[in-house]
Amino acid sequence: PSDFPLLSLSQANLDALHAQRDFHTLYRLTPLQEGLLFHALHAPSSDQYTVQVEMTTSPDVNLVHLKDAWDRIVMQHSILRTSFAWSGLDCPVQLVHPSCDLQWSVSSYSQKAERRLLAYLIAKDRKSGFCFDSPSGLHRVQIVQFIDTTIILFTFHHIILDGWSVSNLVNQLIENYSARCSSNSIEPRNSLSSNDFQAYVNYLYRQPLAPLKDFWEAYLSGLTAANTDVFLPTLSGINSEFDLVEHSVTFTDISVSSLANFCRAWGCSSASLLQFAWGYCCSRYHCSKDITFGTTVSGRDAALDGVENMVGLLVSTVPVRIKLERGSIRDQVINHHKAMQDISRFSTSSLSDLQRLAQLPALFSHLFLVENYPLGQRDASSIEISSLVFHEKTNYPLTVWCSTSECISLLVSYDAKSFSRQYISKLSTLFKRVLLCILSGTSESLLVDIPLSVIGEDYDLISRFTRGPSRDGSNQNLCTLFASCAQSHLDLPAVEWQGSSISYSDLLSRVQKVSALLTSKGATRSSTIGVLLRRGIDLVASLIGTL
């Protein structure tokens, strides 16, 4: 036990593990790994956090060399030779095995690539599940050969890898394949390389706890359930099986380079600007200036030697809090960027710890993830990966992946029982318009300069209220409809503005006073009435009263 100071294991525990499995070291799970293991054990038949990486390459790829390249990767990275144990232990552990037999399968079809067939094979693969107590049970490679292309499907559970690590693996696959093709062999390296994932875990648990607690107490101060329930007022539970479908859109009129140049001029990261734009969209839909959503940070602290090339689950899921304030958009984006830099430094806390700290059952109800995983350079003899597509499900009813690799694009995974496709489409369009407005503005631009409606929504709203007689034939005008609505909801809030609100009863009273005043001044149905007021409750009452 003294060989594993970060673990509370007895000698009997170690002897039992050695009797069951052949391993040469073991260590703790990261907080995120513990959460993912909990989800997997709680819902073993679920495909949540099953990640599939679909890589497209040429039909004449050498499968023998490709298999050797993959085997080389498995031996190089300890996380790909890892299993998990938890039964009878005070805390779950991950065990590194000296070897691992890669799950490798090949299927060939004498036809051109067909998306329907490939979708079927991908869906079938998702149902295969994982075996957490076996080093070969947490990842697999399936090769699908067509006469015009070859698909490499790399499937793994998120508990062992993050997106950055997958990018590292793909780049190493390209390198290994090239070496195998050019020299007919791959130069052997030490199977336990310097970027061993255990080094990261040890580093993680050596961080002092007091600064973490102080930072998160301040960051989450004043947060309420109303701030966290963006889009969904109620959630069914952490492992609810959602009817998840996808919506994707590419922003062809926003280039990656223009976004990068803009952010460089402002002194912020692309991720910070995208998160702020998304936060503004959330505030619009949720009618709140203080909202939260979840995101991931890389967890790759530059202080840890070799962290850039490490392979494992280094990311952390953290709450992002967007508080819209007075001042320019640039100032608010810069403030958010600084906050995200602090969050990255204090991202080692688990979500469960943060929930207890905030005294809330959940810190957010959806995820917004910014991804940028470029492929490395390759020579003429290397394998050509023409596309890299991720297929993933989380345990949230709404997850948005924003990619900035080759173009700006959104992939939205949403619960069809909670959201309509039209709703998600409008939300995506709003995000695009907000982003365009920010990018076309200046350092002095304000939030009020962002148009209030999604593209096309202005017309929808106008046409909805100018279709002529109502369907019930009553042909009621707006004043009559408002009075009827007010009488039915007298005690409910009608207007909210900067922390103040009035009920329908109070609004109706103010409207009637405005109308009576105008009538006393000689105004008639055909009179033109000018209204000049600042935004607020009085403006709403005056506008309705003039009608």
C-alpha cells in the first residue's frame, strides 16, 4: 500500500487485485473519470459517452501496416492498456496492464460507400458496449472497406480519452503508418512513454485544496436554480434516456481565420468569444442576465512537463457563468476570457463538489463545447485522412459542439421530446447572427446594438399578427385580446425590466390610465400619438394605452 500513497488500499485489496488481473501499476481516477464510471455502472445498457471517431481514407490503404501502426499506439500509451476496478474498494482505481490485444475487425463490400449502410454499421457498433474490467474492453477499431473508400471507425468510452488525445492519436497513427510503409518496420519505443497518464493524475491530486474552494465559492456566489435551468426548467434525472437527434449547420460566411484575427485584436481566445455569444443567446431565451452552461477545459497545465502530448482524459467539465452587464461587448468578452483563464487553473474540482459548494442539485442543464483538433502534417507515403467525424452522446438533453478546425460549424444533439427541430434551428440561427454582429462591430459596440430577432423572425412575428380575423371568427383586436389575457392572469407577472416587474393587474391599470388621459386631451381613434420614453415598464404601458 505504501507504493500507492494516493490510494486508500489495504494489502488484502492489492492481493485480491493481483490474483484477478495482471497489472504493473494502479492509480486513482480523475474526478471526471469517477463521474463517467458512475454513469456507466448506473445505466450499463446506455450508449452515453460512447465516442466513435469516423475517419475516411483511400481504398488502397495497407491494412497490415495500419494494424501495426495501431498496435504500436496501444503499446505506447498506458491509458489504452487500462482497466478499472471498484468492487469492494473504498474508491475506484485504474490498473495499467503490460499488454492489450486490440479489438480489430475488417468488413469489405463490393460497392461504393453508402451512407445508409455505414450509418447502420455505426449504430450496430454503438450497441456493443464496453467491458470496464478488461484492458481491451474499452476501445476497438473497425475497418469498413468499399471499392471507392475505406472507413476507419475508432470506438472508445470517454472515460479513457478526450478530443485532444484523439487528435494526438490520429497524428501518431499517420506517423506510424508512414514509418511502417517506408521502412517496413516501426522503431520500437519504451511502452511506458514519458507522457504516461499516471503522471497527470498524480499532478492533479497534488494541487492544494484551499485555493480551489476559495475561487469556486466566489465564482458561484449568488447562483440560484433559476440561473442554471436554461432551456429546461426541469430535468428528469442524471441518467434519463433521451431521444437524442442531431442538427448540424456550417457558417460559410464566417471563416476560421477572420474569427482568429478578430479575437487576436481583442486580446481573447476564440473559445471565449464563442462562449460569450452563446451565453447571450441563452440569456435571450431564458430572459435572464445571469445564466450558466457547462463546458470543458483542456486540463493541460503548461507547468506539467510533456502535457501537450499526453493521451488520456485530461479535460474537466466546469460551469461557465455569463453575467451580462453595462459596458461594451469587448469589455465583457475580455472579462469572460480572464474568468475562463482562472477556471482553467482551478478546474480540478469535481462537479459534485461544486454542487455541494453552491448548494444546488445541478450547476447547468446543457453543454456548449468548443473543439479544434487539427490533423498534423503528413508526407506522400502516409495515410491520407480526408475527414474526421465524431459521434458522441452525453447525459444532457442538449449538447452543442462548436468546431473551429476547418470552418465554423455547430453540431447540436438534442432531446426530440423536449425540443422541436424548428426551435433548435432558430437557436442556431440566433447564435450565428449574434456572432456576426459581434464580429462586424467595433470595440465600443454595446449589447443593445445586437438586433432583437433572429433572421426571418421579424417577418414571422408580423405575419402572425396580421393574418386577419382570428380562427374562432371573433376578429378581436389587440386591445381586446390584451384585456382578456390580463383578466385571466391578474396576479401573474406581465412585464419585467432591470429587476422590477408588475403584474397583469397593475399593467392593465396603467394602460387604462394612459387611455383615459389621452381621451381627456381630445385624442380619438384616428389621432396620431407620439411616444418618447426610455425602455422600461412605462413604455409598454404607454404603447398599449395609445391603442
